[in-house]
Amino acid sequence: MTTGFEPGSPVRIAPAVVRVVAPNPGPFTGPGTNSYLVGETELAVVDPGPAIASHIEALARAGEGRIQWILVTHTHADHSPAARLLREATGATVVGASAPGGGRHDVRFRPDLRPCDGERVLLEGCAIRCIATPGHASNHFCFLVEKTGLLFTGDHVLGNVSPVILPPDGDMADYLGSLARLAQLPLSQLAPGHGPVLDRPREVIESLIAHRLRREQKVLRCLSAAGAASTEALLPAVYEDVDPSLHGLALHSLHAHLIKLERDGLVSLEADAWLLKA
């Protein structure tokens, strides 16, 4: 029985859009990174994925010599490293924001073009709009197929899970602001970097915003009960509804929530302990 997420197997998910899943499944990547080929006579690849030879070969094979563009949502190691090798194989133009400093990013990523917010990549019969969506990563972009309303969301919106926010590069306030902006767009579907295509985009996005705001209120309640606590000490109470095996990742998002609350003037950090402000 096939699932539609077999590595290397092209699956049409929408008119003129094919998904090829990379062979990097895991607890943080789900079935693997979703790479997408968009277009008909000329193609753009959205998120070429990790630098795994079999995946690059699968993308090139599915592209049948038509790949002209490579669009990268952000420079985490499961999304951008294949761009260089796929460019060498196809001669395509790489579009994406440069990697910021920090050990979580693909510092070897070298785009040919750095997109501006609202800029369009033009394929034959298809315009793809670049939308700056900082939050999960400071250099994150989503890509909108304007003709159909399909949005490629990278790690900004994921299938069935809430993205991890990774400070200091990731920023919770930016993430929520980017989500609010996406909620105003005329979207038909969301094609995430991991997991299935999502219908009812506005409902999905508003649910993510509500989830984050509920978690923020829980942080405040737990901190009120604790009096003063480190990020690590708050973690079990704030994320008691999450599998403990995922608490290592949740710690990053908790830190991002606390940084936002500090900027909002609601908490302060004193000697490694967080306190509610009077």
C-alpha cells in the first residue's frame, strides 16, 4: 500500500504541481522533506531539500530537463543544501535569502537572487510571489502560486504539527505577525515542507495563532504558580500535554515565548530565573 510519501516517487498534488519526498524521515522531518516541482513547460523546484544524491537525481529525473528555478524557503539543513548540486545538474537559477549567522543554518548556501517581499518569479503561464515570513527562521519565505492560491509554506506552517521557533534567529513575535499576514491572503491550499497538503488555509492559520496564544497564556499561569523559574524548570508544566521525548525541541519554543513576553513587558529575567512583572 502506498502513502504518497515514498521517497523519490513523484506525486501530483495539484494542477502543475508535483511533490517528491526526500529520504530523510525522522521525528522532526516527518515522512521527509517535501520538494515541489511547479509549472508545465518550465519548472521551479521549491525547497530542493537535503544534499542526498538519490533525491537530487529524483528531482532532476522528474524535471525532465525543464527546471529553470530553485526556490528556497529557508536555509535549515533539511531544506537548502541540495540547491547547489541541483543548480550544477540543471543550470537553474537559485532564489532565496542568504543564511544568517548561527550553527543551525546552511552557511554554504549561495543564492543567485535574493528575493524582496512581494517580488515575483515568472514561469510560462505562472507567477510565483515571494512572501517574507520570518519567525521559524529570520530568512524564511513562503511562495504563492498567484493563479491558484496554493502557498508553499516551508516550515512556517506544517502538516499536523506546530513549527518549532528557534531563538535567537527564530522569533515568536515575528512568527505570529507573519501568520496574521498570511491569514489575509486569498489562499486555496497550503503545501508544507513536511507532511500533507492542508485545505482550509485560513482556518489552519488561525488555529496556529490561537494555539500559540494559548501556550503563551499557559506560560504566564505556570510562571505565576512557580513565582520564579528558569526556562528548563518551566518546561514540564508548560508542555505537560506534549510527549516528553519532544521536550528538547519544545524548550526552544518556550524560550521564544519568554523572549516575546519580556519584550511585551510582562516578564523579566533575573539571574537565570523568569519573573512576572508587577
